[in-house]
Amino acid sequence: MTVTPNTSVDYDVTRIRADFPIFGRQVHGRDLAYLDSASTSQKPRAMLDAVTDFYSTSNANVHRGVYTLGIESTDAFEAARDAVAQLINAPSRREVIFTRNTTEALNLVAKTVGTERCGPGDVIVSTVLEHHANLVPWQVLAQQTGATLRFLDVDDQGNLQLDQLDAIAREGNVRIVAVTHQSNTLGVRPPVEALVRWARTQGALVVLDAAQTVPNRPVDVQALDVDFLAFSGHKTLAPTGIGVLWGREEVLAATQPFLTGGEMIRSVALDRTSWNTLPWKFEAGTPAYAEAVGLHAAIDYLQGVGLQAIDAHEHAITEYALGCLSEVPGLRVVGPPDAASRGGVVSFVLDDVHPHDIAEILDRHAVCVRAGHHCTQPLMQRLGHTATVRASFYLYTTTDEIDRLVVGLHDVRTVMGV
Amino acid sequence: MDDELYRENLMDHYRHPRNHGTLEHPDCEAEGKNPLCGDEVEIDVAVADGRISEIRFSGNGCAVSQAATSMLTELVAGLPVGEAAALPSQAIIDELGIPLSAMRVKCAVLGLGTLKVALHRGAGTPLPAEWGADEDELVWG
């Protein structure tokens, strides 16, 4: 292959891989080439051990027990909140709300802040790049409130176009701008800074879907100057069932709760209830506290490796992958052709072979890729595809895995007779 | 490599689909699609003496969906309409003769479901509920 990955010599990917038990298993008699981290990440032993240890030694429901276990459990849960606040540089731990995942976090914003602040004559702005999770809640919100929903378009490579902003501003009061930090399908990173600056001139709130960026690079909510940010634990080396919504305290404080019952309550009479303070006001029912302990361990692991180093590694792998893939006859990358403005996600099509056929043949090589619309049907439609194959990378991805993807793709061409 | 899934028979049907095309005067027709993966088939059927006298299909999508529909047309040609309309999913899965994940069973039976829509539409009978037809058109997912 022509490209030599520019990974730092200090970055020992072999050693990192050894921390992930799943890479010890084989599929169809071969070692795993796991290229689907944009869907979910694999899990390091340190995180798995932290969850097992917690259940083995400290398990009790949080915020209730006055006994030792309950105190330990609550401390562990709240320490996870501090770890998240520190990870994303939140000004206050009160702004960190645990949810089930990114989707629930975005729905929370739409169904609380959104319904309170949007009505006829108001405008919600999103983009055609969005995952359904950052599109459908706004669609429903617009239908329910009578607000207008407008989508910023992309060019044929998926680069977000901002030329419609002035026209959109003339349509009404822009209340919410909901945008992804990085497309889960194309890997493209839209110009969030420019959008935030524009949103500020409109007095709009900015909701950032950071599911694809918190796992693999430094993300600072204060530097970004957004109002809400959502991400998922399971893409961040942590268990499923835990996600995070960060929101500006003054906005959250002025907003009614989402779900009711459990820790979000201060006191209840038969005819009225008063709400707990932030962040618990938005956490109804027993939270995923053991998963939060896992998220804490995952954050520790990521910070031990270094998010800057992970970002650099992913960039080098992406550059290497784009170079290798460009040599596969009939392969067309969907999205930006270079690694400059994108994260570790590459979507492609191969002649007219259906992506499901490609993914199924690659599975025989133990190469795990995603095939389909990647929960971005409007983007697929805009780019003229029904489906693509997507390979996505993370801190444990090796050039060997990319080489095996390429070998697999040559086999696809042979089997499918193209 | 162990090429179970893309066995020669399936690839032969995919590359050289049987009964491919359209009928000028079909007695019944239907279109089916799986928007989740973009598989599409259209089936035209001509009926004579209560039997399928001619059948044609067109479409695009993955190898499983197109090959299965091609095999289906050979399977049902000449069959009494009632028999073809009652053909179980397993018949086409057996015909493919390959292990299918749950996700790909939908690809495999897209053609059969579409044929059922066409035959029931032609006969004026309702499609059995388990085929989930929406507005007279088979749409999975």
C-alpha cells in the first residue's frame, strides 16, 4: 500500500488491543477486524472489571440507603458525574444529566425545552446530515407546536452549506439549531463554530449531537459555546444504557422536568409535587448507576491513553484507509475524499454490488462493517444512495484490519463477478 | 473461503435472472420494496385456466432478493393461482438452500410477498395479515 500511517511511535495500538478481551475471539476461524465503532465501541477489561467489582462489592440503590453500601453506591454514581463534567469541561456538575443514550438526551431537549420555547412563527434549524435521533424529535416538535422546521443542505460530498441561513432567519424567530458534531455516516465534521456564531445572532439555542466525537477527541462545551450536548456511553467504551445530556444550567433550571417519579422529586402531596434540584430534576427512576460506574472507568481509560492521541491515531488510520480503498477498482467513497475535515468514518459503494452483499461476504473474512442507511435516510436520499458500506475506526484500529478489509473487498469483486 | 451463502446456484440466478422483464398485458401485478435496504421487485402475472401461465419480474437490490425472486418465478410458473398464493415463506427459503440471518429472510421473501399481493389483488381477496401489506403495496420495515 502507498500510504504509511503517521501514527506516533508512542501510540502502542498492540498494547491497547490487548486491553480489549473481545479481540481474543475468532469469527469463521479468523481474528476479528472490527470496523464498526461508529455503531458501538468494544470494551476494555478495566471498564468490565469496574462494573463487575461494583456489583460484587458496593451494589445498592443510589440516593436512598443510609447504610454503607448505599452511601458507596451513591458516591460512585456521583463521582461518575464529576468525571463526565471534567471530560467535557462542563462549568458545573449540575449540568450533567444521565440518560439512556444520545437519542433519549436529544428527545429530552425537544420534549421539554423545545415544547416550552417553540410555537407558530418560530423556526427550528437542523441539517440533512443528521442521524434520525437528531432529526425526528425536531420533526415531531414542529408538528406538535406549529413551528417551522428547516434543514441546511450539503454538497455532493456531504459538506454542510450555510448559504441558506439568511433566508431561514427571515422566516421567523429561530429558536433551536440542532446539528451533529460529526456525521455518523460520512465522518464529515460540519462547521459548528460558524453555526453557533449565527445562532447567537438569532438568540437561538444550539443542540449538539456529539455521539461521534466525545469518544475520540477532546470536546469542550465551553469552547464550543453550545447550549446542549449529547453523547452515548456505549460508543465511549462504556456499557449500553447510559448516555449524557449536558445543558446550560440557566436553561435547565427554567425548564419543567421530562419524566416524573423517583429521584427527580423533592416532595409529593396528593395534589402537587415539587421538583428536585439539578441535575436530578431530569433523572426519573432508578438511574443506570452501575453503567455510570462503567462510564467513569471508560473515561479514565480514554484519558489514560489521551484523547488527543486517539484523535491523531484515528486520523492516521483514516488517511491510510482512504489511500488503500482508492486502489480498489470500482470503489467510490461517499463523502469527502480526503482525511482533512473528517473523523474516523468512511462510507463507500462498490460498483453496483448491494452493500448487504458486501457486508455479508466481508463477515466471512471476520471483517465487521455496517451496511445500510446508518439511520440517515434523508442524507442517503440527498446523496442518491439507498445504502452504503461504512467502515469506522477507533483507538484500537490497526492498519492490518484495513488491509484485511481491502483483501475482503477484492474477494467481494470475485464472488459477485464484477 | 467457505462460500456457503453465495453458492453457485444463487449467483447464477442473480447474474442471469430467469423470467426477467415485464408483461405487456398482465392480469395482475404488484411492486414490493424494502426501504430499509433498498431492495425492490416488480412482478407481472398472466393467468390462464386458473393457473399462472406467464410471470415476469424486474427490480434491483441485493443478490438474495433478486435471486430468490428469479427462483420463485420458476417455482410458481404453471401452478394453480390458489396454490401459488398460499406458498409458505419456507418454500423459497428452502429453494435458496443457504443459511439466512433473520435480517436477510426479509430479502429472501420480498419476491414471494410481492407475488402474493399481485395474486390477491387479481382475485380481489385480502392479503393475509402476516404479510403486512400497506395500501395494497408490500412495504417491509
